[in-house]
Amino acid sequence: MQNFSDYLETKRIVTKKRVPYYVAWTSQFFNYFDKKPNDEISSEKIEKFLKHLTKRKEEWQVTPAGKAIRIYQFYETHKNRLLAGHNAKSNEQWKTVADEICLLQDEIRCKMRMVNCLIVLKTCNESGFFKIN
């Protein structure tokens, strides 16, 4: 997990203040499933863990936990290339990795917006503001 922590900090994916929380969420995920950090992470397991968290944590805590695990999933999937790029002299390799990270972050933001929109629509429908057929 130290390499992941270094990765978050050096790439400035999250603020330095949040790095320990992201590492902790990721560690809790692996502990929950009794897995090692280099084991494969499935989307189903991520969702199961987040559902488990919603029973004990607030939404503002669950959202970053999901983000942390997905960033770790990306990191673990691309670790060899990331580490190889660390020793490379080509800025183009770093640009490619940075672009992939930005795409992942955009995808996560988009999914969170969709979830929030669905929650608003459901609330409006339940309150009778409008009906969805």
C-alpha cells in the first residue's frame, strides 16, 4: 500500500491530506473480502463493499471510498506500465498515463452525476412532483 500512497501523492490525484483516507478505504476493502492487495478487483465486489459501508457510514464517506478503490483498481491494472514510465525519459509516456487517469476520473464523475440525477428523479416522483411512467 505504500506504493499506492506514493502514487496518489506524487501524481496529485487527491490532496495530500486525503491520501491516508484513500489508502485506509482500500485496505478496508481488501480486509472485508480477506484478499491481498494484488488480487483482482471486480466491480461487483466494489459495489458489495460500498453497499456494506452505507449501513455504517454516511454518503460523504462512501463516495470517496468507492473512488479510492477504483483508483487503486486502475493503479494495480496499470502498475507495471506506471513503474516503467517512472524510469522512462519520455514525457509522452507520462502524458499517456495522465490522460488515462483523467479519463477514469471523468468516468467516475459522470457515474456519480447519473446516480445523483436518478436520486433526484426518484425523490420527485415519490413526492408527487411529477410522475414517471
